Amino acid sequence: MSQPTVSPAAEATHRTPDEAGMKCGRTSCYPCVVMIETALGRVEEGSASWGEIRHGDAFDLINMMPDESVDLVLTSPPYWGQRCYGQELSEHVLKRWEETGCPASRVPPYGWYHEAGGVLGLEPYPSWYVDHLVEFFNRARRILKPSSSLWLNLGDTYFARWGSIRDHGRQGYRDERQRRRTPSGGYLQDKQLLLIPARFAIAMQEAGWILRNDLIWAKPQVMPRPESDRLRLSHEHWLHFVPRQPRGRARYYYDINACEEGTRDVVICPTAPGSDGHTATFPPELIRPRIMSACPPGGLLLDPFCGTGRAIVAAIQLGRRGVGFEVSDVHAATAQRNLAAALFEAGVPLCLELQA
Ligand SMILES: C[S@@+](CC[C@H](N)C(=O)[O-])C[C@H]1O[C@@H](n2cnc3c(N)ncnc32)[C@H](O)[C@@H]1O
């Protein structure tokens, strides 16, 4: 695969990631605006950055992206009811919502929920979580090119009236866990598999997205579980959406030759060992075919919940550009380091120019 090459002029300013990071002296944003001649063509100086990690809430940061600038959103948001990723959760959000006179069946907009101390993924009800995700991707439509795609990885959750929330580790293992009482009733019953990916996919269809694939990521090794009355969950979903066009059929960039041999919608792939304290990292072999098939060379990938930045790193390695958002300062700093190393390895000079 072609990678960015360095022109002699640029080589003169080439620094190590550490040197460049020190020069930037910024932790909340690591823009690496570059240049010039690449194997993929000419990138106008200042018009685009090859890679950038922005620290903050994706719901705010998405509003700062230019219209129709993104070719592919590839991401994995926090799954429902599992981890807090170091964020503080208020236990009183539902009570506060009901105090406003609104029933729990009406979902508060994410802005209100977050202001009240809510955390994405730890909504009291799956319906609130699904609506918040759909709200986010509807906001994202403005920044998507008409030829763009969204690939989203989601796992499912079993309902438990006393749920276990972990700070970082996989559910059931290693990490300290907190208990939270989750409201039950209706289909929210102990032992219920919630079908969150399906609920989300249907809500997205109703919000004007076209679902093109529900790819099953089958994991050959999964940890043992204590339950003896059900099988172990050993797959997750990767949903491929494209935006519905104002008229006519959806047309989007797609190179099927870049997908796995056999082009089937079940991919067997081991989980990637967590790196840098993050345990939900993308296996690079799984995301590379998604990036190559759905993002044109030189195109821009956005991962709004980027964790350690695996998708951004893969984009750079494959000759695409990447922007990541991350709310945790620890993970954002890791993603920045990983991005800097990837740019360095790809021969892209760092910090030729700092963005305002
Ligand atoms: C499932 S993990 C993604 C891991 C990533 N795919 C990787 O390979 O490292 C979800 C990430 O979203 C981040 N996150 C949660 N809420 C967020 C928000 N509102 N805005 C931005 N990032 C958020 C979490 O801190 C976590 O790192």
C-alpha cells in the first residue's frame, strides 16, 4: 500500500514524535498539518491534516467539523451498561428528568442528559442510549460527503437489575466493579439479551440511514463465563450504514476487492490485546478491510470514540487521513502518542504548522 513520502524540503523539518510533541506543548489537541508531495497526490498545505486527535466530548466536537469533509466514520462507541471509561456518573439523572415533569419513556436530549451528570453508555434505559447514539449520528450527517459510509461496531448486553459497571476492564474480569440498580419492567427483565445492535440498527433506518451490512465479528477465543444456563457471547456486530440521498438510490464509495477473500458477512478474528490500559481496542486486521473498501485513498476517516486511536493509526498506515475524538484524557494522550508514532513511521513530518 502506498504511504505518504517525504519531500527533501520537508525532511529538513522532520522531528521525532517526542521532539514534535514537546514543541507543540499541547495536550488537548495534536494537529499534524502536512504537506506536500505524497504517493497519493498533492495535499494542499494547511487544507487538511493527515492526523489529529481532539480531546473532548464527541457531541461537541462533531459540531466543529466542516460540512461534507468526511469519507468514512468508523467507530465503536461505549456499549450500553458496561464501562464508565473513567467518567463520573450521577445516580440521580433519571430522578432529575422525572422532576422536570417528563416521563421516563420520553428520552432527554444528550445535552440535557450530560449536563445532569449522565454518561454515554450508562443511560438508565437502553432506549435512551439508542436515541443518544442516533442523535449523534444525525448530527454527523452534516459533515459526511454524499459518497460516505458509517461502519459502527456494537456488542450486546444482558439485562441485570443489578448491573456491573467497570471503569476500564472487560465485563466480569480484572477491574474493580461498581453495582448499579437498573430500572426494570416490560422487556427489561433479568437474564434478557437486549438485542441492542438490532434496536440501534432499526432506529437508524427510521432516522433515514440505509443499512448495507450487518457483519458478524466472530471471536475464536472468549473468556470463560460463570453462567451454566446459556452459551457464551462470542460475536459482535459491525453495522455498515450509508446516508439516504434526497432522491434516488444511495451511491457511495466502495471497493469490494479490498474486503476479505470470499466477501462474506461473517469474519473470524481474534480480539486484539488491549494496549495502554484500554481493553476494547480494534483488531487492526478487522478494520483494515473496512477502511480500504469504504474510504478512498487520501480520504478522511473520523473515529468519534477513538480510544487509543487504532482506527486513526490504521488510516494513516493505509494512506488515508484520520481524525479522532476521545473524552478520556488518558486515552486521548495515548491516541496522540500512537498517532505521532504512525505519522513518524509513515514518513510524515510533524508539526510543520499548528492549527489555531
Ligand atoms: C469502545 S471504546 C473505543 C476503543 C477504540 N476503538 C480503540 O481501538 O482503542 C469507546 C471509547 O469512547 C470514549 N468515549 C466515551 N464517551 C465519549 C464521548 N462522549 N465523546 C468522546 N469519546 C467518548 C471512551 O473513553 C472509550 O475510549
